[in-house]
Amino acid sequence: EAPLITSSGNLTLTNCTLQHNTLNNTNASFGIGGAVYVSSVTFTMNNSSIINCSANENGGAVYVSGGTFTMNGDGTISDCKANYGGAVYITDGGTFTMNDDASIRNCNATNSGGGVWMNKGSSFTMSGGKIERCSSKSEGGGVYVTDSSNPCTFKMLESATITGCSAVNGGAVYVSGGTFTMNNSLGSYCEAN
């Protein structure tokens, strides 16, 4: 399992770095959340980084299941990889928010959601922040939104950007079930084959 697991209470990281962790478990239930696993709690990351982490299944850096994960300041998730959700995997009504200059960079998925993958009524809000140079070998180079039976919500607000991402379908964003809202934000230099 992830090295930092939160399943009760709240946790805040300030000016910290989590790096170089690999989860390579053949049991899919354990190959999730390369650095952080959040379940039904609140996790806040202030001016902190997650670098070069991976999970063989879901969420190369972060796995959020029914909890809340917030990135503030100039925090970053970079150079992470997984099968689904190269940087972040959100499920079971989980909430992920990027504020200020927070960024997800250079992450990739061997399947879908190079930056972020979400399902089961989850929500992802970019109130500012950047997703840059992420890639997927299938759908959603930047963000993949799915699950028509329990729709997800993805919002890009306040000058949020997705740039330089790539995938087979949906270089920046791929939505197959849910709502995507973009207001005063930018998607640029992304490509789909």
C-alpha cells in the first residue's frame, strides 16, 4: 500500500517532499496510490511536492477514495506513472482540488488519465493550477472523466490551464460520463492521435 495512508482524522503537509516510491503489487487492491492513499478524510498539501512515484494499478502519486485532497500554493506532482491516473485517481465520491499555482507535470498512464482519472461521483476542481505535459496511451492525456451511472464533475476555473498533453483520444480532457465546466481557463498545445 501507499507509504502515507490516511483513513481517519485530517493531515496537512507543508513544505515537504515525498519522492521515489514504487508500488508494484500484483494484487490490484494494493497497487494503488504511489505516495498517498486518502480514504474518507481530509488531506491538505501546502507548497509540497510528490516526485517520481508510481503504482502498477491506480494513482501513480495519489489515490483518493471518498476523501478530500487539496493542493495549495506552488505544490507539484511530477514524473509519476500508473495504469490509470498517472498522477491522481479519484473514486467513490472523492474530491480533489488544485488552487493557486499548484501543478501536475510530466505524468503518464499506460491506460487512461495521464494526469487525473476519476469515476463514481467524484469531483475535481482546478481553481487555478496547471496540468502540463501529461500523456495517456488511451483516453485523456490530461484528465479522464467517466461513469455515466454516477456522474463526475470536473471544473476548470480562475485561469487554470492544461497544456502540452497527449492521448489517442482527448489530448487534454476526455469525458465519457459526467460534467465538464471551463470558465476563464485554457487548454493549449494538446494533441490526440
